[in-house]
Amino acid sequence: MPASRTSPDSPFLLGGELPVRRLGYGTAQLTGPGYWGPRGERRDALAVLRSAVEQGVTLIDTADNYGPGVAEELVAEALHPYRDDLVIATKGGVVRTGDDAWHIAGRPEQLRAMCEASLLRLRTDRIDLYQLHRLDPHVPMAEQLGALDALRQEGKIRYIGLDTLTADQLEQALSLTGIASVQNRFNLLDRGSDAVLKVCESHGLAFLPWFPLANGALTGEAAAALGEVAQSHRATRGQIALAWLLHRSPVLCPTPGTGSPVHLSENLGAREIRLTTEDMSRLEALAPV
């Protein structure tokens, strides 16, 4: 695949009007194992969040169930009052009862209560991007999106996003209401949501890939070519994996998370990498057929 003509650091217009830098920051790693409870010292988490913004991040991606509640509270403590150019995205629709217990909860009254709680934790009157963390198979999609649309009409959320769905489900959702973003698993080694990416491209939707660094799988022998491309750019494998996403499509907006200031700066360094057409071809071939 040829390298994108779009600069990897060109802004994306969320909802067609709200500019964000495409490499953002995700907050899941600020919580404990299984995204449960706090991780490490609170002051360290606050410092990483502030450093992300100081280094030019304008998209912070969090969720009410990271903690639960811990990540949103950290975002507010570190960054409120929010800068005018800072976009806060959060998620609702999943209830946690333990570090390995996730329960989809998509009834309209549940979604409204979750959104109201996120507004309080984030100390804001309006959430820039509110994402349905999972579609509830037991509740009609129209009812779930209708609840979010009502919240948008009330001014409590600005844009609606969806997480983990098929291309057909996305098309169905678009027929029901305005959608600004999608989050699906997508990375250098996992292109299973390529059809979803194509729908996002055709409709101008942001695609926020989760596990953008393949959850640690980039160190294996299967990714040897990744190491060679990284060496040629004097970069790390992780930086090349993020740069590949930024070059792959102008709608891809990865939000890698970390609790390490060093790793944060390393990730954000991917904005400066310019991959060649040959680099892109070699990296494209890494995904299993």
C-alpha cells in the first residue's frame, strides 16, 4: 500500500468541525490490572496526563469503567479547567463488578445515568465525544442510540461514538443518527476491522483503534520486518507501529495509553516519522492473510 498523502500529524475534524491531533492519549493504563482500581501513585498519573497535553495531545480517551470511575476522576483532576482545544472522549454502556467482570448495560435509563455520572466526574456540562462501549444485544439499537441522541439534543454530549461493531452495524447506526467515531481493534498485525475502516473513510468518521500497539505482540519473530523498518528510521517498533496507523488512513486516530512519562514521549515521537512507500509495503505484509 502506498504511503498516505496526508501528513501523519495533520489534524482530523471530529464531526466534520472539531479539530484534533490524530495521535491522542488513552487512560486505561492509569488504572490497575484488569482496568480495576488505581495504579501506582496518583501524582504520577496526574503528571503523565498533564505531560501529554503539554506535548501537544488534544484528544484524551477515557471510559467510566476504567477503575471504575478512577480514570475520569484523574482526567478532571489533572486537566480541568480544560483548554479550549482539548477534546475529552469517554465511554458508557458497560458496568464492572470486578477486575474480570464486564456487563453490557444498554437500556436507555442506564445510559442516561452513566452519562450523568461521567459529567460529574469530568466536571463538565458537556462531553465532547460520548461513546457506546458495547452495543447491548438485548436492547434494540434504535433505543440505545435514541438515548444518546436525546442527551445530545439536551446539550450533554456533543458527538456520539460507537465501540466494537461490524461494518453492517455501523451502516445501520448511521441510518438512525449522526455518528462521529468508531473504536474497534485494529493494528499492524490485526486488520480484522478493515471493512469498518472503509465505512469510516467513506463517511468521514474518526476511527480510534484500540490495542494500537498489538498488546505487546510486536516483539515476536513474525514482526522482524518491523524491527528492520524501525532501525532504518532510528525508531522503536512501537513508534513505527503508530506511524503506520497514521500513514495507513487519514481517519485513524490512535490513542495509545501508558503510565510512563518516557513511554509517552516515545509514543508521541511517532508523529515525526515519515514512512516511505517501500516501508508501507513491507509493513502491510506483516498481517496474516
